[in-house]
Amino acid sequence: MRQKKKLPFLIIDVASADEFGCNATKSFLPKESTVANTMTSNENSTHTENKCIISTPGQRLCLAEDKYIGGVGTYTRQGYIMSCLAGVVKITAQPDKRILVEVRSGKEQTVVPSAGDIVTARITQVNPRWARCAILCVKEMVLAEPFRGQLRKEDVRATEKDRVEMYKCFRPNDIILARVLSLGDAHSYVLSTAENELGVVIAYSEEGTPMVPVGWQEMQCPKTYVKEMRKVAKVSPEIISNENIKEATN
């Protein structure tokens, strides 16, 4: 059986470029150097208008090789750098001669979680195997629209993973700090709290009162003194009182 050759660039879908204020470069899988040629022509011609390549979410941009670096608005899957936004492909030559590939939204700069980023999220659903959440902030940047995240049972703690009980670690509406591991199969980011500094930072009692941590696995209501189990994050009060976190969680 003949193996299909991977093309470095697969710019397959071109949307209307009017809202981006540029002329779209149209290509339908024919040439492997579409993006590279666009970058070269933009560098060599300072007096002509730069061409723009329009991408859509889930679209293959280029091979994930040493020569290419995926930046904002992209993710890596099955050996390709993919677009996770509808926007303009931005190509930048780096000092080390590598090429930075990014996707920028036409209306505003969009922050997208990347592997290794610390995110702030709100727990939306908990079951014995995982907890689902809405990602509200990436680092200290508040998102205009939340991303979906999933926290698996084996990624809650670094030790005694087989003894983790999800209901004793998280409850709906808890605010957590987590690290992004990867992009999951269902366009949901896979998260981890398997570090001392990660876990629940804000939680409310059944009466709606913000609780205070009294240990690594317990938080207490200051009014009723009732204790509840949580996977508590070891954070400073400055992080909890951060204005961006307050804005995102209100």
C-alpha cells in the first residue's frame, strides 16, 4: 500500500478576508511552500502590501518540525501545527532562523492555553473519574470566552493516585489553579493539579460563604465551622486576591 506523503503546509479553507482588512492568499493543498513563500515575499518586499492567509479552527498549517514553532492560536497534533482560531496566519522569522507560526483574530488579540500554562478554572461537573471545568484565565490574562477543560482522576495528585476520590477533591463552582497538559480529543484541554501549588483556591460552603483552608485536604466555613474535603492549593493570599481572578470568577 502506498503511503501518503505529508505536505508541510495544508491551507485548505479560505474565509472572507474583509473583516481582517487584507487580501487572502488562496490555495487548496497544491503547493507545499504556500506559507513559506508568503513569508519570503513579505520579507523581501517592503513596498508591497503583505499577503494574508486565513485559517479556521482545526486546520493544518504546517509540519511540526524543528524549523517551525507553533505560537499563539495554534496547537500540535499528529505531527502538525494546527490552528485553533479563525483568523490570520502570522509568520515571523526568528533570530535562530526558525519560523514562528501564529494565528491572530481579526477583532482582538486572543490568548489560547498552551501546554505548561497555569490556568484559572471553574469546576462545572464532577463524577468519580473526572471533573469538567471552564477555563477563565490563562496565567493572569482574563479570557473573553472560556475554554473547556477536563481534570482526570489520575492527574489530581502526584502520589496515591489510586486513592483519589473526586468528590472529596472538587465540587461544582470551585475555583482552581491547574496546569495545562495537552489538548484532549474533544477540543477540551487536559489539566493537572498534581503539584502543591495547584488545586482549589476558592470554594464556597453550602450556605454560600467563602471557605478558608485549614489543611491540605480540608476547607472550613467561617460561620458554621463545618469542614469540607478539597484538594487545597498552597497559594499566597496575593494570588487569591488578584484582581484578574476576581474579575473572571465574579
